[in-house]
Amino acid sequence: MKTVLLNFAAVVVGFSLFTGRAPTEAPVFGIVDKNGTTTSHLDEPVDFKNDLIPMFTKLGCNAGKCHGSAIGRGDFKLSLYGGTPKADYDEIVRRFGGRRLNLVDPEASLLFLKPAEYVGHGGGTIIHDGDQNARLLIKWIKQGANYLEQRQLKSISVAPQRFVAAKAGDETSLRVVAHYDDGSTRDVTRLTQFVADDPSAVMVDSKSATAQTTRPGRHIVIARYSTEVIPIELIVPANNIVDLSGELRTNFIDSEILKSLSDLRLPASPQVGDSTFMRRIALDLTGRLPEYLAPPNRLPLNREAVVDDLLVSDQFVDFFTLKFAKLLRIQSKIDKNRVTTTPQAALAFHDWLARQLRNGVGYDQIAREIITASGDSSTYGPATFYTAVEDARLQTEFATEVFMGSRMKCANCHNHPLDKWTQDDFHGLTAMFSKLTRSQVIRFNPLGKNIHPNTGEAALMKIPGGDFLPKDTKDGRSDFADWLTDRENPYFAKAIVNRLWKSLMGRGLVEPVDDFRSTNPATHPALLNQLAKDFIEHGYDIRHTLKVIALSSTYSRSVTPVAGNEADVRFYSHLVKKPLEPEVLADAISDVLGVEGQYGDEAPGTRAVELRDGSILSDALDILGRCDRTNSCEGAPSPTGPLAQKLHLFNGTLLNDRVGAPGSRLDKQIRAGKKPLEIVREFYEVALNRQPNDQEVDFLLSLFDDRRPAALQRETLEDFVWGIVTCQEFVTNH
């Protein structure tokens, strides 16, 4: 190896004389051992993995738009963000005939000449003579360009992790310390890459390691050193003067939300009244319009009793079974004339889920039984989890999305650029799922294997982010389930409580809910941690967490902004107005119109939220934006699009054929001889769960004449009913 390098050196040995550069000096930064003793890094060998790789990352050399792209740049390819240091070492030292380095005259090495732009470089000048990066690079070459990895990085700590500025324009210094497996620590600030999530809101100076905020809000700066990525939160308050001391605090949720609002100086919208709360909670927990309201002359609604009643209702089981059925993509399907999920399997899985929810089984037990399932999927529902997707690699993506809230897809082809997941993590988990048949009967297949794209050999089973399983492990799914449902697992509980939070609050603390990663931090990290801890301490009880959220004053806040919080979309100063799910809206329309919906060959009277197979034919549900469960339903846009939905609601058969149909609510009221305003008030009560206000009454009096029979005003009444079931107040939960 050195012979090749020396031969190349003879060609360019005089380059340093031509450029006239003075010898460079090594950078100095100290290692602090576990006893607190600091040693100079001046004479220590350069650590390729812990020194050079982070430097390449900070300079952008191994980013996706440069040499870290799938095919590299200029015949020089590095692993994305230094994910595989040994491959990078081989690329630098051994490829290109060894001509990237010159051990005789290190400053004549192409590895230095290119980024210093003494030789043409597409990326421009990124290091300069005498700067710390140049000195580190030259020092490594002078030492023989060896691959050294003196210690293993365990973690990094960042200061500050949260900075609350007094005003826009304030600046803070950033510091990063690396912690190693031998107990030593080192200040690696100068080797750390800092990137603002929104460069228009935060200006980062890499040389001085400072961040300056430019406008109010909550902003994130990502610190990346080696394989570790940590978000830094910068808070810039608005110019409002806000006093939240009088706001109602019913549990820890309110304490955390109000603390955040106080930091940001965002005022809170007021609490809603009983009728609004009743409609909101009934739709959120059961997918049904409320069947009763507290009359105005009664004592205030006992909200806790209402929540308890709803949580033990059959309607709750139906609605949340639907939610989990969407998450788990339960539907029968035939792909290329091959049955992948039979109708019987879809029904079996749906019914099994309903039983778990009805019986209050902990979510950890539900997940464990699904992950370890084997048997005939047509009779044992959980086995259907393994027919929802086509192959083991898609199963890895599916399982990690559902149970960890993580998008591990990128790690199929390369180490994840924005997360900690490696190809070993992805293919180690895929190796477990490869040991299964993928047909109606799910059984262990000892010959199943997954070929690792880097080695070309069968991948070894591995826990994500953890250890490889022993080579004699047969079915690794139990090990995966043990790790996943362990109380200390950093993903499992947080992923589900985040979904439950979004279900009631309209937006996840982590958004999208299936994209947990360091570079996408929660808006309220402490609250997410507390929700997860409380969930675990109460036996992974889904009902408990829903109740905690529902009884918070944060949940009871109005959707109407007040002066000063109009622009807030993330911090819950007012509640998010949520569109009704397609199945819920379809049922609500049927309830108000008094005409049942028809879904495929299901029995008359079957509600949309009760459908046990997501593939049941229904033009109405498709029009309203039903999710195609072939892929994830989380945040999935409607296949028909909002314009098609609106046009159909304006003039389609979904409403036009039912509004005044014989036997409908309107038809019955007209035949009963009710006056127009009586009819109008009943529709207000049923659809909007309130009576018309004074302004609406004045308008209605201009439309209807109570002295004339309703039958003679039927067309206008039909128009009114159509307006009720298409208005924003009806089609959203507010």
C-alpha cells in the first residue's frame, strides 16, 4: 500500500515548494478521562471514526447532495453522514489507486488539494490552509493515514438543550460534549454540524457555534456529531403581555401546555360550554352525535361521568376498533388473482381487536400477540397482520411504523440520513419476518432468509438499535416483542399515546405521528414523556389515557382564537377544528336525515363505523374520502380529492336522494303537521346539538312562514336540511 503511495508522491513531491505553504500545526482539543484528568490531543493519534468522519459531516462532504449520494460525486463516494466508516476509509485510502493520499508530502494529497481548491473542486473551497480542519486532515496523513477507532461513542450532550430568548435577535452559544465507552468525555463542538430546521427563523454560525433567532416562535436547531443527533429548542416569545395564572389546571397536561404558552406569551382561548363539550367528546370517543344534552336549567354537566359512560359504551368499542383497523390495514384483498387476505381473515382480525378493546386488554399485550402470531388467519385474527403487506421488507416498514412510530424505510438501502437506524437494524428485523410463510396460514419457515444488500449474505436477526440475536435463534419475534413492550422502550408507549392525543386534539405532539426521530422532536417533549409514563403505569390502558386527555382543560378549550393566538397551529392555545372521519360523517348524515346508509351486502342498518372489512364497496364512503388501507391511512389524502367531495355534496346522490325521501326525518315531520320553525329547531338540535341563535332566528323567519303548512314550503325546507348537513359546523368536530 505504502509503495503505491510513495510512487505517486514522487510525481508531486515538489508541490508544497511550488505553493510555498508553511508546515501546518495539529489542532488542540482535550480528552477528559473518567477521573477528570485532561490530556492534550496534540500528540494523540487521529481517530478516523471520531475525528475525521464528523469533520466530513460538518463540512457537508458526506451529505446526500455531495459525496454521500447514492452514486457519489466525481468518482468519490462516501457513506451518507459517515454511516459506514470502514467503507469510507477504503474509499479514501485504497480506491483510485491509492492516489488520494501522499504520505511523503501530505499537503500534496488530493484529499487536501480538492477541498482546499488548489485542484478543481465542484463543491468550492471548504477548507483553508492553517484552519483547524486542514490541520486535522494533514496530521492524520502525516501519521500514516491509519484507521483508528480508539473509543466507542456512547452519547452526546448539548448545552443549552432549550434556550428561551428575551426577544427576537438574541443569540446563544452552543456546546457539544461527547461521552465514550471508556468513561472519557470530549468537547466536540467544532466537529459538530448545526442545522436550523427553519433557516429563515434561526441563523447559525458554524465557526463560532452560535445561533441567533430572528422571529417569535419555537424553533429547532439540529446538532449532529458522528451517529448522534440531538435537537436544540429555541423559544422566542411574542410581544404580548400574557397572564395565564388564572387558567384552569386539571392535570399534568394543562401544566405543561400552559407552561409552553407562557414561554411563548400566547393567550389561551376560553373553555367551551357543556353543549359544545358534549358534542365534541361524543364524536371523539364514539364517532356518534350525542344522544342527550344537559338542559340549560340543570346543574353543570358532570363531564367525568359523561366520559366514563362513553368509554364503556359499545359505540366506543366500534369506533376505536375502526381506528385500529385502519392503523393495521385490515381489509380483504386479492392481488394478481392471488388471495392475500381472505374476507374471513379480515373479519377474524377485526373481531379479535374488538374483543381486546371491549375487555380492556393492555396495549402491550395486544401488540405482543399480534407480533408473535402464527396460525390460520381466517380463524386466528392476529395472524392477518402478516398478510397485510407483500413481503418481509415491507413488513419491517409496516411493523416499525405501527408499533414504534418510526419510518425505517430509508435504512433498507442505506443508513437513515435523519435518524439512528442502520441497514443492519432494518435487515436484522427483516430477517425475523423472513422466517414466516406469507399465505393464509402463517407458520415458521426455517429456510426463510433476507439477503443483506451490503454483504450479499443472509442477514442476522437484530433488535433495532440493539444487539444481534444469537445465531441459533429460531423465531426472533418473541425477542422483538420483549424489547418493544419493555417499560424502558423509547418508542412503543410514546407512539400510541401520541396517536391517542391526535385523535382527541387534532394534531400529534409528534407530527406526522409515524415519524418519530431526533430530527423531528415533539412540540412538548416533557408532556409526551409524562403521557407515556402514565400510560405504562396504568397497565397500557387505552381508556385511561383517553380519559386523562378528555378531562384536561386543554381539551375543553374553544376552537375560536383570541387576539394574540390567531397564528398558533401547534401549541394548543385553542383547539384544532377536526374534520369528521368519512365513516363518522356518513353515519352522522344518515342519523340527521333519518335514512340508513347501505354498504355492500351488509345488513340494512349497519353503520359505517361498524364495517369489519375495509374493502366493502361503498360509493358514499369513497366520495367522503375513505382511506385505501393498502397503504398507511395516517395523514393520507382522500383518493377522490376535496374538490370531488364538495361537488358531490353540492349536487350528488349522497344527499339529494335522501334529504326529502319518503320516510326520512323531514318527510315524517311534514306528514306529522309540524310547523316549519318547529322542524328547523329539531334539525338544529339533532345536527348541531344546539338551538339557533338570535341572528339565525332572524334569518330563518325571513325564509319560513309559520302560518303556512310545512308541506307548501317543502322545497325550501329541503334546501335548509341540505345546508345543515354540509355546513362547516356539522362536518367538523369543534
